[in-house]
Amino acid sequence: MSKYVLTMVMLIALPFMLSAQYVINNFDTLPDSNYFDVYGNEGVNHTYLKLSLETNTVHEGTGALRVDWQNECYDQWGGWIGMTHDNPDSGETYDFSPYTNLTLWYYNEVPQSKSGEVEFRIILRDAGPGTDEAAGNYEIWISHHWILDNAPGWNKIDVKMEDVGMMSDEGFWNPGWGQAAEGNGILDLDKIKGWTFEFSQGNALYQQPDDTVSGVIILDDFEATGVAPMNLVFFNGKAVPSNVNMHTGWTGSAEVTQEDDAANQGTGCIKLTGVGAWDGINFDLDHSKNLMNNWQTDSLQLKIKAPAGTGDLVLVFWDTDEDTGKVDYPFHATYLLTEADMGYDGTWKSVKVPLRAFNRFAGVWDNDLGQTVMGEFDSTKVAGFGIWSNGQDLSDKTIYLDDIWTGNPVFDFVPPAQVTGVSAAPGDYYNLVYWTDVEGETGEIYNVYASEKPITDVHDPSVEVVASGVSEGVQNATHEIYYPLKDHDITYYYAVECVDASGNVGPAGVSDAITNTAKGVPTIADHAPANFAADGDFSDWNDIMPWVLMPSTNNIAAGDFTNDDDLTATVWLAMDADYLYVAADVADDVFHYDASLVTTWWTQDAFELYLGLWDQNGKPIHNSTPENSRGVEPDYKLIFLQDRYYNEYKNTHLGKGSEPEFTPSDPNYYFEEFSGQDWALEAKIPLDSIAFGDDLRFHPERGMRIMFDLVFHDNDGSGWEGNLTWSPNNHDLAYLNQHEWTHTWIGDTTHTVTGIDDNNNFMASSYSLKQNYPNPFNPTTTIEYSIAKTSKVQLSLYNVLGQKLMDLVNQRQNPGAYRVDLNASNLPSGVYFYKLKAGSFEQTRKMLLVK
């Protein structure tokens, strides 16, 4: 939406905002023939619905809608006739959520010819979750009004827009039959596709000689009225609600922690750390909210605990960017929260800012243009909220946040019940996980997990996330199953948990074992290509299985592709002890690259490789941004262009921008385009050169599970067209969120040989942790321990600073003696500590790694 249109929308909406009413139709003019769809008793000759403009008997204005109607009891259940209006734009709906009531004035000029036979209905057609516009299936909500016997005179229907659960003239209900069976069982007022005026007849006159009923009614001033509370909850003092996605921007991390809370009741708060300049924490709503009626009356409230010297912070709301293009910017409304006003001193402070105090003309920064684009924030389409640095670097500050909301919400801290009916149906290379939604919950979501062993704790590192945020009513999720290089039978267990609308998490329901055949997929070869040279001769890769990406079978993360001729890419990856090898053979109908635009390389023909150089076996996906994931589990984004290769996160760390690390003149980098069409590249990248800062240098091992994604950007000469990715999870936010990546392995197996051996024939009578052997060691050593009782066992490795590097064991074990083999090839020389915790037993020992 352009700036001009945004401004006009707000100017037009202002009178309605001040009077808290929305005129749906005043009927001062006769709606054209496309406005209403007249339906009912199709094929029955004795029914009609005649619409005309009434100019004499009006309630307000210059006109009203005169309806001459006749119905017939043509079936054993009765008969009906009505008129429906739908939003004419495909995929678009009306938003009634800012209002509480529907009102309609009527004048019963000719009461119905047979008393008590026909009722008047107002019906809302709800296009919320679970409905299908393409099939014309909507959720139906009905309000019943016995008004057609009334004597002539103006009367008002005033009905609440809420679910009253039964036939009533005081609200709406979902009868659960016909189209009403579709949807999520919630009256989604922000997703109203249309509305209906219906004349519904009972069956008392069925098969009677005269089974018709007629009358004349005049309708006027159909409006939505009353101010509905529109409370936006970003953190309720315990959890982030299920309709909110909390994340940081380019830097830092945010997590819900039990370290502190403003009320000192042990409910927790948000911990924000490592934030850079002009960055901060963001809360994205799952869909925009209409605060038109609330912007002048409500306030934003939050609590904050920050150290002295934090500086000024910017509170930011943004509206929706509907098409993600440059015409419709997500404009901001901002408020400067100054340190002078707050007096930060490491104690909790309360903030309350009227929404009307926010600057709705702050515009939005356009990184491509390098400037702020001016425009007006649209309070009818609030898409999210953030707390940002005002330009200062906060990377050395820790900030705690609590109780973040607008309006006056009521909170629910009772977790939902356990999910039932969890199981899975095997398909071709996938398992369809299904469950039964928790009764009594509305607006909840479901998270789905999988593991190769029975699940007792969904947070166990061996448990992977299959799907998150699954809407109520869906009740299934697809788990694509893979195995290195060849098809292979694999057994999975599943768990599903419910997160209610307030963010409370219920106990997970679990499945029995499900065995199915996993699809063999390409992996990172655990050896160098034969006789490798970066020269474009792909015969070096003959014994290595490639990835093949094409629009018809793979994920289009953004934009569009005409067909597979637009872009098809073949990619090979390999590693040995010293190098990462990369090759790509790209069939492209038009190759386009402008070196002068390298700072916006993503708009050119380009290849980017996302790579987590750490073993993800038994470890969760990172919640921090990939650029901020450093140390023992570093993530990387490698950029391959016609005139250069570089490591983007490393360049940013070193302040080198897009400076090349290799160019095609280097023997280890080859890039060639072929007469303006196809292109190819090969690279040999030292593993020593990839790590930077405090990153641990990666030492690949067969069986390591690696987080990664392959992303191709396409430009056919008229600007960027689209991004093609291997990961089906990529929504063009892989640079911010590792959950958008996928995984592969190194070599031909799914786990490294390092593991745990247990001696079940030995029954320990006491707890013990033995000294590792050999010690000193390089790079492998063995740790033995014993436990006397069945308990949760954790064996962890720490550096000399007391920082935990990894869990070697984190599971429940029976009494006995155990042995763990540690491979420290990815750790530097030095002193390390390993600690055993089992029940109340705890012991620590020291080891020395010498390389």
C-alpha cells in the first residue's frame, strides 16, 4: 500500500474510530447486481426475493433497502431464501474484530402472511483456520430473530458478535451442520468473508395445499458498533503466547528464563543479551491486529530491568507488509524510552506509554536505498512490536523484560491437558503424525516431536522438532524421513504437546514405535573428490551423490520461477581433514551478475551455502541467529559469486564487508558462465580459514549430523526473481533462523562411532567417576563411571572458565558400570573438567588434552 493510500485510509477511518462504528452498508443507494447473491429453494417456482430502493420510509439518510419476499416449505425440513454478500477480492476478508455488536434497523411494512412460520437470520461467513475459500466452505455463524410478525414501524436488531453456543437473538452460534462443520469452532471476527440476510421457514406447512409465506421488510443502516477490547500480549509474565514469535534481529539472543521476574513469584521473564547497535528483540504476531478503535485509549505496558549506562531504547510497532515488495512498506510507530526518564540501576522499572504517544510517521528504514522511507503507520494492521537500541552497542549488556502487553488482558496460567490419540501412519518416505486436539481449548497450537527412542522429555537433545505452531483443527503433521545415500528402514517415536493461547504448555502425548522406510539422500562426502582441481571438470565428483534442485520438486522460498528451465542446480559437497569442497553445475536460462551491486548480491545470480560446522546429533537446533552462533557450535553463511567467494559472518566480524576471500584467479576457486546462460563453480576452502573469533576449528567425522541449506538466487536480467532452496522449511529467513535450515550427514551413516558402552552384568553398589585414560590424551580418551540406582545421569564437559561445552551423557540409566569414549578433535589443547551428576551424587575430575 502506498503512502498516499495509507494516509487516505486513516483519514477516512477517523470518523468511525471516534464514534466506534463501522457502516457496513447504509443502503442509501441500491446495491448493484453483483453485491448480493440471492439463493434458496432453487428450482421452486413459488419463492422470490425482490430488492428495490426505498426513498420514502427510511430510518436515516436518503434511502433504504426494500425486500419483497416469499418463501415456500418445499421439503420436509422447511425452506429458505436469502441474500449473501462476500468480499469480492479472492483471499480478502472483512475485519469486524474492533467492534462488539452488529446493528440493523428494520421496518416490517407487511408482516409475514402466516404468523410464526418464518424467522429472519443474520449469518456470518467465517474464513478462519480450517476453512477452504477455493471450495466455498466457510464456518457458518447464525443469529436468529423472530421479527417478521412485528407491526410496521422502525425497530433495531442489536446482536453481540460472540459465540453464545445456542440458537439466540443475543449472539451467534455454530450449528455444526453443512458448511458450519468447517473451521476451528471459533468466531474469527477478523476473517469474515461475508454476511447473509436469510428468511428461514420451518416444516409446519410441508405438503399443505398452501405452503408459501410472504411479506415486505425495509432494511437500513447495517453497522458494526461498540469498541471491542483488543489486547496485544507479547509476554504474559510466564510465557510468550502461541500467536507470537519472539526473536532477535541480526545480533543477540532472547530467551525465557527463570533467573528473575518482576513480581518475584518465580514465573520467569525474558533475558535479552548480546544486542548490537540498532538491533533488539522483536515480537511478530501470527497475523495483523486491528487497533483502530484502541489506539486512542489503550497503553503499552512493560517492566524492564537494565543496568546503568544502557542508554535510550526505541519502542516500535510496525504494520503489515502485505506483499513484501517495496511499494507496501511495513511502516513504524515509535516512542523513545530515555534512560534519563527511566533511571536504569539494575532494578525493575515499570513502563506505561499511551499508544497515541507513539510517532505514527516514523517511516521505515530501507537498507537497499540506505535511507528512511517516510509513510504513516496503519493502526488497523498492527503486525508486531519491538524494543531496539537507539544506535548504541548493547552487546555487553543484559536486559530483563517482563509483562509486555497493551490494553487490560486477563491471563490464564493453567496448562492444557495432555494430548491424546498420538500415532503415525507410514507413507512413501514419510510418516503422517496425527492426534486428537485437547478439548476445551481455543486458539491453541501444537508442537510435534520425533526420536529414535521412546520420548520421555521433549527437551531431550536426541528429540527433534517435526513441526511447531500447528493450528487447532489440523491434527496432523508430515515427518519426512531421510537416511544417508540409500533407502533404509528406521523406527521413530512421536510426541505432541499443546500450547494454549496464553502460552501454557501441557504434557506431551506419545506414540508407540512406527517403522518405515527412509529415503536415501545426498550427504557431505567424507573424503575429497578424486584428483580434485577447481577447474569445472565435474568428473572428479563421479563417486559422490549430488543434490539436484529444481522449482518443480524443491522449495521456492521467495519469488517465483517460470519452470525448471528457469533454474536447475546440481550441487556436490565433500570434506576431508583439511578442506571443504564445493561444486555447483547450474542450468539457467539467463545468467546475470553486476559486480557493482555486490553489496546487494542477493539480487543477482548467486549461491549461498548455510553450514553448521558442529555435530548436531543429540543437540537442539540453535535458537540464536546463525550469525550469533559462535564458539563450540558455529554456524556459517558462505557466498559464491561470479567474481568472488567470501565467508559473510567472518567478513562482518572483521569489518571487511563483501571483500573477496577467493577470486577466480585463485587456484582454489573456479566460476564460469556460458554465453549469458548456464554457470558453474568449484571451490576448495581450507577448514582453518572458515573459523574466526572464538569459533572452534571443525574436524569432520563420518556420521556427524550437519545443519545446512543450499540457496540459489535467480536474476534473469530484469531484477531478482526468486530463491530456490533445498530445505523445505526455508521461508527466506534462513539468515535469521536456523529452524529454516535442514540437515544432512557426513558420509554414509547417521552417528559417529563414539558412544556409550554399558556393562549390564555388573551391578554397582556405589557411585563412582574414574579418571579418564589415557590422560593426557590426543584426541580420544575413555571415561568410566558407575551408578547404584536408576536415575537421570548427566556427564558434562567444561573448559577452565567453567563454561559447559557439551553433554556426553544426558539420559536415564539403570544401575551399572558405563564407559564413554570422548573424541576431542574439535577442541584446542588445554585443561578440561568432566562432571558426573546422578541423583544426589556429583563428582568432577580434570583431564588434559595435548595436541
